[in-house]
Amino acid sequence: MERSLTIKLKGRVALVTGGGKGLGRAISLAFAREGSDVAMAARTKSPLEETAKEIRKIGRRAYPFVADISDEDQVNEFVSSAVKYLGRIDILVNNTGIAGPTVPVANLAMEDWDRVLAVNLTGAYLCAKAALKHMIKNKSGNILNISSTAGIKGLWRRAPYVVSKSGILGLTKTLALEVGVHGIRVNAICPGPVEGERMDRVFRARAKAMGISPDVARKRAMDEAALRRLGSPEEVAGAAVFLASSDSEGITGQVIRVDAGLD
């Protein structure tokens, strides 16, 4: 595939949570290839450093920062130090998320409920709150929230995850209404099942709960999609580049599904 002659994010600065692995890594690298410097936050240092090294090879600046996104003080430190190092914030991608357990609500531990919502939903709120202080001052900005098709259609025995991702959609629409007057756009991307280590773990947990093999769990997920396959991190990253670029200047408060055609 030929590369576009247009560098869509030239000179921008993006903050990506969960930037060391999976979707976050793919989005961080895609942004760098399109001309953006990238700050990344996650709890594990080594994947962040590896992704930062790849970004620097592309010729862009990278700022890896170890943080728990559910902790307000750590989020504020990440955002303020990223601004100090890179100069400003143009784009925030709220990507950090955990899958949580595969258990029925009747057997769900309170600590599992609290932890999933703290990371997936409260973390996005905290990052948006911290970033908006800078974006409102600059009268421009772009927030992308990575939700899930689970937040639209639900998932068997995955209540904390589903509720957190549904909450992301509500947060997206509310923020879009609040900050549009400041020249800030807010949108959500809903991936379906995406190839990678995390999805492999989900299939294993689902298979165990259903008494089937992981391969059967994977096949069932693929059969639910019109394209009869799982998505790729790069497909989600492509949608993120579009929504972060001037190509989508008239789009805000929207939910974009990148799910291979899930029913």
C-alpha cells in the first residue's frame, strides 16, 4: 500500500495512555509516522521504553512515563511533565484498559468491579480533566476515547468491562457538548475483538467459563463479524489518525466502530 503524501499530524503533540502494548503501541507509532511527537503512560516500564525507541527511530520525540492512570496525582504529574518536555498537548488518546474477570454478576467480587471501573472509566476522566486545562487555554485540542463494541452490545459475564466501556461513550458525548466552544473535539472509537496477547487471554478466560477450547471461542468471535475475522491494531490506529487529523474537523461527539462488521 502506498503511503499518503500528506503528513496528517505534522508538528502535533499526542498523549497516549497504555502506549506500550497492543492498541496503544499501534496508535503511538501511527501518530509518530504522521509527524506527531508522543508521550505515553503505562504501569510497565519496558514496553514503554521499547515503543519510545521505535518512535525515535521514526524521527519524532518520545516521552515514556510510568503511571497508574487511576491515580489522580500520577495522572497530573504525567500530563504536566509531558507538557514541560514536549511543549503542549494537541491530542489525548485515552486507551488504557483492563479486561477484568469473566464471571456472572452474582459472583462478582467488589474489588474486581471497583478496579475495572477505576482504570477504564475513572482513568479516562482523570486524563481528560488534566489535559483539558491545557487545551482550553490553547483553545484547541482533540480527545479520543478508546471504548469497545462491548459498551454498545454487552458481553456475557463481563459486567465491569461492559459498564466501563459504556460509560466511556457517555463521557465522550458529554465532553463534546462541554468543550466544543473551546475548539476541542471529542470522539470515541469502538473496536471489536482485536488480534493480540490481550484478546488471547480473553478467549482463554471465555473458553474456561463456557467449557470450550480457546480456538472455538476465537472461531465464534470471528463468525460474528461480517468480515469473518478479528480486527488488527493497525486498523484501529488508522481510525485514530483520521479522527486526530484535520480530515475530521467537523466530527465530534461521535462513536466510530472499527469491528470488522459485528452484528
